[in-house]
Amino acid sequence: MIPRTKGRRRIGRLLVALTAITSIFLIACGGAEAPTSAPPAAPAEAPAGPAEPAAPAESMDSGSMTDSSSSSSEAMADSSSPSESMEDTPAPTNTPVPTVQPTPRPTEAMVEAARDDVIIVINEEPSIPDPWLSTTLYPNQIVHNVAQPISFFGPDFTDTATAGFTGFEQIEPNKWRLSLREGVQFHNGEPWNAEAAAYTINQLGGNVEYQPYSQVRDAKAEVIDDMTVDFVCTSAAGCPVLPRFGQFHIFVAPGYHQNVSQEERDASAQVIGWGPYVWDEYVRGESITLTANENYIEPQPVDFITQAPSIKDATYIWREEETVRSAMIQTGEADLSWAVSIDQADPINNSEHGKTVKVVSGEVYTINVDTIWHPELQKLEVRQALTHAINCEELALAFFGPESRCSSGPNGIPGTLGVNEDNWQPIYGYDPERAQELLAQANYNPENTIQFWTRAGRYAKDVEITESLITFWQDVGLNVEAQIVEGSVWRDRHLTGPAVTYDEQIDAGASSVDAAAAVPQNDPPRTGASPGLVFFAPGGEYFDFGRQINFYMSCASNRSKNCNAEWHALGQQALASTGEDRRELMTEAYELFSENLLQLPMMEIVSVWGVNKDLEFVNMPGGRRILINTMTWTQ
């Protein structure tokens, strides 16, 4: 625990060795005349400095995508250095900042690589082996190499169709036509066709327990012909940005999924898709291995996201401690390490075997707050006191350096739709005296212990920050107990939400107001106890605040810790909107979320991937997804 002086924490400053090299790319979704990716929006004139993101409808063309047009890599062919490219170009309408411009496999003459395998060390062993039931981390790290969705949001900030699709087209506000690629088959030989695609769409569109359901909600498939299927969204929010929000709608082999029991599938953990890698073996407690799919059909022209693998075998191992993961890169024991904190950059970069790639994630350290079942956390004053008690700026500087900024709300750096430089500034600053006043106003009862749930090694510096938070809260009289647990225990609290009760009430004919009122009258699901405070950092893969609305401001979510009919309605309205309306409503939702402290915000996570110096690796938007087929050995 960090020592304190005169009742106030004096945290040592860390020197930051890594400077981000940033360039600006455009967010786009859907689009005509691109075989595997949606075209970037044209830049709009804006004043210098950070700007808000373009709303999806402004960059969306509902024309179909064919195999005769340019790919996303071509769209960036003339880009120069960040300073040169910005000099004569108006500032774009969004500011996500990947650090590289990805290209497919090098076209120049290459020496044959000395290796065709890779060892990847991640932070934890998967605890839920079904990618439909797990949280988004497991698909991002492993499964997306084996079974894939409609599209991925790539480093060029366009939505790129995966190899199972030749394109996607929005033909009605809530209907998307998906064109499937002929010749593709699942790894077990099952055919990939419209009926197979319909199976996944229908399954994920009708079961609240499946995690992807929270992002798209009610949906069904309509088969048009053998290689064409319509994805029809039937919920009130619809799916105006389906390619972006469907990144976890993972298509699996229907025969295998139907004919093998959940218990058998969980026991083997095998996932069968049509992606560039095939599931090989899971040795529990040790490793997961994948091997290149020899029957993978590489879309033409070659695109960065969908290129055929050059690496044949991939082995995943796991180590909780980030210093251990860092050391494995430094010694050459591993080739890619799940994100480690910025203070590991120098040791890795100065080692014989390692280099670093900056994580561009949009992740903000956040605490999800049970406003439904906990008697103290239901009170806004208590949530304000919890926030005022935290010296966020000193924590950010100590653990992540001067690049890390404290935020007003949950995930989403400026440039995320709904988040800008004005509303991103902290609202409830460090003020322990004010925290004590608020507790008195709220008639706070310290006998109602608040449990704080976290994991070790899930995020950079998570345990150290937990220790600091507990001391801050104790200093103002808050009774918070830290529970540092393994992943499955943490997930039981993370996935405790209002969805089951709310949906049952709606299905029985209740109004949204009555359904929301029924939620706190029922025991919390899974554990039967309040989840209290859940420490995490929500993903930023979409660069659209709608991701957080779906998961964390919805009565129909099994992750949300709040259920207010008025807030729920605003969220659904924002999700259904497009164009300038979407920007305005997402901004309104973000500000409501932040002002009411539905999650307690802290600081940006500044971290790096540890990478073998001879391995080409590109950070994906959100800083979580590992696509092995995009990696190449340079030696």
C-alpha cells in the first residue's frame, strides 16, 4: 500500500518512457463500393484540437459492397507522417488515434521467416469456455481467430467484413442484408450458407443469457437464398450500426452446437467456426493451442484484417502478474504479451528480445455501482462521496504517468461518439471534506458494508489501485472491503443485472416503468447478494457510447447495475438514432450517466503490448483483440 503523509497521500511520480506517436483516422460504418470494409467519411472542417466523432449515419452509405472496389488499405495508401498529413487537411470529425497504418503481408521480396509459430501470454485462463456466454475478453483474445462475426473494426477505423462475407448492406432502418462468401466451410466440414448464418442470428437474438444479445437485442434471420440472409432487428432500439455493434455475434457451426451438449462443449472448450485458425487443444491450467486453417479462403484483394495466416501454430499461456509477462518478452520466452503498464516499456524496449506497441483502447478505470440492491449505493450522495474521496490525479500520475487523464464518466476518450473534451472533464474532484459532508447528508450507515470486487492482473496496476482506493475511502469513514478474487467469482458479480426480471415483466405485459420497479423487489441473480462495487475498465472497441448504454444503462442488460425506466428510454432512443440526432442523444446519455455516477470514473489506462522485436504486431481499436493472421515474422 502506498504510504501517506499528514492524512494525505503523497504518491511518487513515475517517469514515462513511452511517447505516443499518433495519427488520426476516421470512423465509418457500412458503405458502398468496398469489398471488405466500409469507406472512411470525408473530413469535415473543424477548429484545431480534439473534435467529436462523426455520427454513424453521416459516414454510412447503404449501397451494397462488391468485390470490384478498393479496400481500406488502399484508402490509406497516400498517408504520410501525422504532422505532414494534418498540415493541409481540415481536422476530421473524430479523434481516435491508432499508432500505425496497417497493410497486408509485405509485397516486397521477403526472406523466409525462421519461425512459423507464436507464443502469446495473456492475463488469465478463460473461466467461461463458451464465447456466447463469456464476457468480451475471451473472444477478443482467442476465439475471434477461430469463429468470427460479420465484421471487425480495424486499425484503419473502418468496419471490415470478415472472410465469411462478401459484404453487408442496410436495406431498411432495422434490416441488413448479408452476402455470404461461397466456398467457405466450417472447420468440421459443415457448410457455410444462409441457413447456417441464420442459426447464430436466431440464437443470439432470442436469449438474454447470451452476452452478444445485450449489444443487438432481439433479432431474427430471414433467408433470401443459399448465400444471402437478412439480419432483422426487432427491438425498439433497432440496429442502425449493426456491423460495429455485432462484433461479438460469433458464427459457429450449427450442427455441432445443436448436437453436442453444453456440458460436453464446455468440457472440451472447442469452438468451431470458419476463421483463419482451427481450435487444436486446451490443456486446462496450462495452454490453448490453435493451428492455421488450411482451407481458409482469403478474400481478394488481400486486406489486412482478412489476410491468410503466415503463422502456422499459436500457443496461449497465462500469467496474472504483469511483471512476469513483461519478463517473458524480455527473455524471449513469449512473443506477445497482453497489456502491461507503461512502467514496463523501458525494461522491454531495452531488452535483447523485446519491443512495445502502445495500447490505444479508450479504456478508463471504472467502478460499476449497484444502485439497485445496495441500500447505501442507491443514494447519489454516497456515490458522490465515494468519488470525492479519491485523489484521482495523483493515482493517475503515479501509476500511468502524465499521459493518463481523469475522466467524468465511464469508458470513452474524447473522439468516442457522445464524449468530447468538455463533458469528459471530471465533475466530482478530490475533496475529502465534501465527501464526509455528503455521507452525513445521506445518513450513511457504515454497518451496510460495501464489497469491492476485483481481479489480480486483469488490468495494469489493478491490485495496487485497489489498495489505494480502500485507504482513501476509509479516511472519510466509508466501510468498503476489497475482495480480490479469481475470474469466475468476479464474473458472477459483473454479470449480476436486471435483465431477467425486467424481460419477464415486459413479456408478461408490464410497462417499462412497472417492469423497472419490479427489479429491486427480486433478489439479485447468480449470487442472491448485492454485487456492491465491481472494478473494471469497459471495452472501447466501438468508439461509440452506445456500447456502454447497451451493457451498463439498460434494464435489459445482465451487466447493468441500474434500472431506471426514464434512463432506459433515453438509452434506447440514443441507440435507435442516426446522424446528428445520434451524436446529441449519445452526448445527453453520457452526461446523465456521469452526473448520476452510475459508474465511478477514474483515469485512462496507459499500457503497452510487449512484443518480440522480430514480430510485426498492430494494436486493434479498443486494445483487446488479438488477430494472429495479421501478425508476421520479419526475421
